[in-house]
Amino acid sequence: MLNTRDHIASELKKCAKSFHYFAENYVKIVGMDSAVLPLKLNEAQRLIISRTMRNNHTMVLKARKLGSSTVIAAYYLWKALFNKNTRVAVVAHTDPAAKELFTMYQFMYSNLPAEMKVSAVRNRDNRLEFKTGSKIVVGSAGSESFRGQTYQYIHASEYAFWSNIDTAIAALFQTGGANATIIFESTANGLNKAHELWGEDNGFDKIFLGWKIDERYNLPHCRFKDLTEKEREYTRKHKLTSTQSNWFVNQLRTKCANNWLIFNQEFPATAELAFVTSGQRFFPDPWPVTGYSRGIKIYKEPQPYRIYTIGVDTASGSPGGDYSAFMVLDVTNDNKIEMVASYYDKDPPSDYKEEVYDMAMKYEALAVIESNSYGLSIIEYMMSKAYPHMFRDQHWDKAKNQWTPRYGFNTNSKSRNLMMSRLYQFITSNRVEVIDGAFISEANSLAFNARGKVEAPSGKHDDMVMAVALALMGLDQVHDLVEEVAAKVRPTGVKEMLKWEQATGRLFSEATSEDFSPDPVHEVLNDIGVW
């Protein structure tokens, strides 16, 4: 190929216009066998770039060795080479990792043909600076490398392994320009802040890259023919081809020492399997991460003849503290319980109490309010409003020398174990339809600690989980509410009876005469043909 001025100009124009052309024709990388190879974009790499070009805030959760760091480095190098005064920040989780990433940039730059190289005025100490004013700065999350500058492109590499994710991210965002392109990219590291970021509705375009996307993860010949039932189930569940199944079993047994936690973290097939913890998961199977946002959620409006409970967990409302959460359950049929409304936020109890009261009134729900600490203020408010449906137990009043009702649910070591056992029973037997994003996020992280107690890992929360558990405890006292609803709303006429049967799951022939005592208003409506 002649290296004429016209040809060089033509190639430069093509490269400036198309990252893909530049990457596959001019970028060199070090292959698995240490050979110098041209960068041929795989499916995962193409997906990262196409999504980044559409959304300047991207979050990549990935299996190992898919080439995500490589393609991001090539993309940001392309931006710096073909745009003046472009500043790139590459943030690694450790100093050695930062050095390794900078070496990757150096290698790509040094292996460009001379006509592609913008003159470098600095190429050392984790800084690659060009004559055009563009620069690439590489450092660790805890370094001072990025202070005093504004960056148009930021790569947060293996951010799930940063020692202080909240602080580092806050500092990083302060360095980003108004329309900065930011790529968060990492394998999973348990159920830490990175897991929370993945589940939040935070404006980032989420990309999951499981091991199945890599064509290298196929093994033509089966080394093991004695597959366990769990291995067969994994193959069926994730629809593996025979060669993928061969690779998976071989990798699990030989490289991961038959440790499913290690395999699922290193080579996740789904985003949920990527987030594992060293402790045993409380719920055996994770739910797909749906994301959640704060505030009120209404999934289903109140319906006639239905019975509801509301579980209420209360926090201080401080920005760094726990969430206040409540969950309204439709418990009309205790074999098919539905989540119908929820609340999840950090409002102070003075504001939260009104949200609880309004929602309890809306559904006429039995209110099961945790009486520990801040929950007492919610109970007092509900009592001051003369709310009629309150969960209570009997308490021996020494002063009055008699048993008196004590409102709310007192959570102690004994009652908490009972509550968590009931929650586990109803959830794992699919007697509760799980749809709430905040519950899913918390339930996926719930685990046994070293002392055998079920709790949220450090930096996570269990407030919505507790709200659902409290609502389920209301089943013990919901019979009073059932009788009240039956006396208050009595269907008449065939259409109303059918509605009643559909709502309650009971047959009209099984109902007693008291269930259908005629209401004068209903009789009139029936007579004039409204029903």
C-alpha cells in the first residue's frame, strides 16, 4: 500500500469519522498468547460502544475477560487523538491496576503508524498528553491524580472493588464536565454499594455481559459425563448449547473447585447470579434485578371485598440512615397474597406518619407497625386519629393489675425469628407474588452472618423486607377485619355474588347467610336495574 499524502489523508478522515474503522484497522493489542494482534471487536465490545454512543452514562456488569477495558481504552484513545483539548480520566481500583491500564494505552499508542500519532508531549507517570491539548490521566480511586481538572470522558474500572465507593464516586463526579461520558465497568464483588447502584434507577444505561456472549466459552468435547442434577438444571435453565455446557462443567469443576459461588461471580449467566456473597443467601434463588425508585408505589387500587394488611417499618429519616418502608398486602387469599402498594424513602417520622395513615385509610388495612424506637411515634399518631384497625398483643399492666392491649409489633430476638420464618415460608412457597423493586433489591442481598442471624450485609438495607414480614404477621389478627368487611359490604344479586366469589376465592354455596345479609341500598339498586 502506497504511503502517499492523499492516502494518509483519506485514512485519517475514515478513522476520525468511525471508531470501528480506526479500532479494527489500526489498534494493536496483546493476545492471550502474548502475540501482538489487531483489535477485532467481539460482540460484547461492540455492544458496549454502541450503547455508550447512545447514552453518555453507561454501567457495565460483566463476566471475566470479555475485553471491556480494552475496547473502552481504544475508544477513549480515539477520542483523545481526533479531538482537541479532550481530557480522559481512567480510574482503577488499585495502583497496580492503574499502572496496567496505562500500559495498555501506551501500547496502543506506540503501535500506531507514525501518520496516526498525534505528537505526545508527555508519556510517563500514568499520563499521556498530546500537543493538541488532549490528555489521558490514569490513577487509582484513592489517588489525587484527577483533582483540579474537568474531564469529558471517565472510565471507572472495576468500581465494585473500590475501597470507599460512595466517597470515590462523589469525588469522580465532581471532576466530570456537564455532558461527560462516564462508563462504570466491573465484575461483581458481592452485595456492596456497586450492587445497590446496579439496582437503582439512576439514569445509567445498564449493560449485563454474561459469559455466554463470548464465543471462546465453548468446549467441543465433553470431559465429564457424570453431570449432577444441579449442573443439568443450570444447563436447562440457561439454555446452554452442548458445547457451552461442556465448557461450563469443566470450568466449574477444574478452575472453580466445584464452588458455585466462585463460578457465578467470575462467570455469571445473569446479573442476579453475579452478585453473590460469602455468606449463605437467605432466599435460595435471586430475583431478576428490576431497579426501584423512592416514594409511593401503587400496584393495584383497593377492591371491594378484599382484605389488606400494611406492614410499617420506621427509621429516623437521616440521609445516611435506614429507609422508612411500608408494604400493603392483599391477604384475602393467604395462598395467593399480592403486593398492592408500597413506600420507600428517608422522610422523617413527622412526615412519614401521614403517608402511613393515608395509605392505611385508603385500603382500610390492618396496620402492623413495628413498635420499636421510631415506630412508637407512628403508633401514637394512628391512635390520635382513632384508626380502627391496629395490630396489638396483650400486655400485663402491673399498675392496673390486668391484661391490657399493647399496640404495634414488638421485634425482639424471639419474635424476629418467627417473623423471618414466616416470610421465608410464604416467599419460597410462592404464596406471595413478588413485584416490588425495593423488596427484590433487599431480598437478593439478605444473608446469614457468622452468628447465624439473618441480616443485610454492610452498606445494604432490609427495611422493605421487614415491612413485608410485618404485613404477613398481620395474618394472625386479620379475622376481625374479615368479619368487619363482610358486615360492611354485602353483595346482592347474581352479578355481585360473582364478583364476591372472584374477589374472595370462595364459592357462594359455601357462604353463610350472614355473608349476604341484604343491604337496603343494594336492594334498591338491584330493584331499579343498576346491578
